[in-house]
Amino acid sequence: MVKHFSPNENATRDAAILVKILKRLSSLERNALLRFYVDGETKESIGAALGFDERTFRALRLSTKAAFVEQTGQKR
């Protein structure tokens, strides 16, 4: 029997996976992503404040997204 997840179960599972991924990052990397996605800061202001160049910040975003997609099978 195949179990179908409700939207709430999917959201809870996805949030738990995201927390695990974020915990593996350094505090600087985690701070950069939270400032970008949660606080809505620009990548330029984050780069200036935390010392990330555009390429490094883009790589961080892409690798974090790839880890999420790999573990959930979902594209976001």
C-alpha cells in the first residue's frame, strides 16, 4: 500500500530536511542564506557585509538547493 502525504505532512517533512541541510552549513553561510531568503536582503548587501563575492554566494545557493532537491525529490 502506498502512503499519500497530506500537504501538512509534506511541509513538515520538507522543513525538517531543510533544517538538517542548514545545520551542515557554517554559521556564516547559514546567516547569508537566511538574510537573503527570510529577510529579503539583496545579494550585494549580503556580499558586502559578509565578504561573499557573487560567484561564491551563487554557488552556496545552488548547492543548498541541490541538496534539498536530492533529499526531497522536489524542485523549488
